[in-house]
Amino acid sequence: MTSENSGERKVLIVRGGWDGHQPVETTDSMIPFLERNGFSVRVEESTGIYADTDYLTTVDLILQINTMASITKAEFAGLQAAVVNGTGMGGWHGGIADSYRDNADYLHMVGGQFAHHAGKDPAERTGEQSDNYIPYIVNITELGRLHPITQGIDDFDLVSEQYWVLSDEYNDVLATTTQSVRPWDAWNRPVTAPAIWTRQWGKGRIFVSAPGHRLDILDNPNVRTIVERGLLWAAR
């Protein structure tokens, strides 16, 4: 699917992987916003497009929602080169932070990797996705209160998967979330992890929102505002 016009900036949407994250529904919901903001949109259902290095040089933003998938060396090389040379990249939840677990260079570039989401009391679990939906708070950082992506947004509550993210200090963290300790958890003190972050990689900007498990979470007014602003911020 494409809506390309040579006079517009270009967005490449790469989607797929685990269907539980609704890669089609969530990305489709973002296309009208991107088009209203002057972008032409191309949608690809696999990572093969990343190997087309000539095309990627023309792309201003990559929106990737591709969970627990794989990427070849040539595909990653094309993606990395595009970002280093100025193509922005953004996404949400496992579609960007849990995409290619066996590619350390991808994890290095994106700046955060999903490690865990805390579940309900084991006695309340039924074997469904909802076993991992718990109430938590997204806390805007001091940097986040000044950043154009999150400025004017207060701390907010969600009931969804709360991502425990492995990350490093190179990220500009705009929001965090803190995993509490419950009697059935293995950890014994609260752990704070990034929930919204950006990262400069070469000339390219990267934006990641850990919230965004399914369309209902992406439709939360705070989450959608942050994601929309984040994609515009990341674009070349």
C-alpha cells in the first residue's frame, strides 16, 4: 500500500511479527495523521525493504511495528545506514523495543530492549493476554516536562503491559515507570525503567514509546499525543 507523492516527505511503515500487538490495526490508525501532516505513506509487511538502500535514502521517517521478528544482515545494514544518515525512526511497544532479539547492533541503535512485563497475582491468571494487564503510572521526567514530545502532559495512569526495559544512559528519557514489588515477584525492590525515550543515532533521531500494546492503549489520549508528536519529532 502506498500514497506516495514526489513533493511530500516520505514515511515507510514496516509492520508484522506477533499479531497480538495488532501491527496492522495500530499502524493503520496512524496513517491519516501522517497524511494530514504532509507525509506520503508506504506500507511494507516485511523487513525486505530495508535492503533497498537506494529507496531508504529517500525516506524521512520509518515507523516500525514488528514484534519478535527477524532481520537479515543486509536488511539491518540498510536500516542502520539510513538512520545514521538522517532517516528518523519511531515506534511503540514490542514493535520497536522487542523486534530482533538476536541482533545486538539493532538493540544498541534503538537503546532499549523489552525484558519483562509483570503479571497479575498468579491466582487470577487465565492464560490470556490480560494476565499481564496491570495498573501503573507513566511518570514524566524533568526533561520530559520541557521536551516538545511530552511538554504539557502530566503523569498518567494505564492498565496494560508495564514494560521492564533494559537500557543505557545514552537515552534521553522523557518518561519512566516503576515496577513495584508484589509477594509473588522475584525482585525485592522497586525498579524504574524508561517508558518514553529518544536517542540520536548518527544524523537520525529515534523515538520509542513503551506503551502501545494494542489499539486501545494507542488510543489513550496521552499515549496517542505522545506518539504523534514523537513521530513528527523523529522525522527528517
